[in-house]
Amino acid sequence: MRRWTVVACTILLVCAAPAFAEVAAGNDTPAHMRTIVREWSKRLNAGDNRGVAQLFSLPAVVIQGGVGYRISTAAGVALWHEGLPCSGRVVSIAVRGRYATAIFVLGNGRPGKRCDGPGEKAAARFEIVHGKIRSWEQVPVPPSGPPA
């Protein structure tokens, strides 16, 4: 009887493992990743830096202007976002693997902030793992039009 229990448990684990993996990976579908990016933008635009921090896994990495920071607390993530002066209206989000690259039109929508480039476009690449932002990087705005 014990041998059958071991065999049955082994079969259960082997057969169920792919299903569990799909459920875990289900958080990182392209549609869900776009939702996370839009939620990041919504909270940033509202000045909800603590809310933005809740979208990140810890430690998190942020890179802007070639300078990167590894931030190990939610308070640190919120403080870093406090320094971003511009709001941004999402105009597109492209997903490839665990990365979502968003293009924004910058504006003066953040409470108590003055944007240094209203109307300009900016882009950020979000690495999203298990439904949380692992890294955020400001990247050059991709050229418009179909890829070559």
C-alpha cells in the first residue's frame, strides 16, 4: 500500500507541476503586465508614491540617466518616485517576455510638481516578475513606425 501512495503522489506532483507553473506565470500575461504599467502611471500621476511602491518587489532596481539604484524598502521606492517631476499619459505599451516598454507624453499633472518637458515623449522599461515590478529603467523613446 505504501508503494502505491508514493507512486500516486509522484504522479500527482509530475502532472500538477505544469498546472501550478501556469497559474504562477498567469500573473505575467501581456495583458496583466500592461495593467500593472497603467496602474503605475495612474498612481504616479496622482502623487501616490506609497501606492506606486506597492507595485514593486523588493529589492527593486531603478535606472535613470545611466545611474542605477538598488532599493531594498518600500519607503525607499516611494522616496525615489517622489523625485519624478512629470506626470505621463501612456500612449503605448509593448510587451516582450518579462519586459513591458511604455511610451508616455509628459505633463504637469503631478501634485506640487513642475514638469521640465511637458508635451515631450519619454519611455520606461518595466521588468515584471510574478505580478510585481522588479526593475524600472528610463530608456530612449523607440522610433515610431513598424520595425525594420
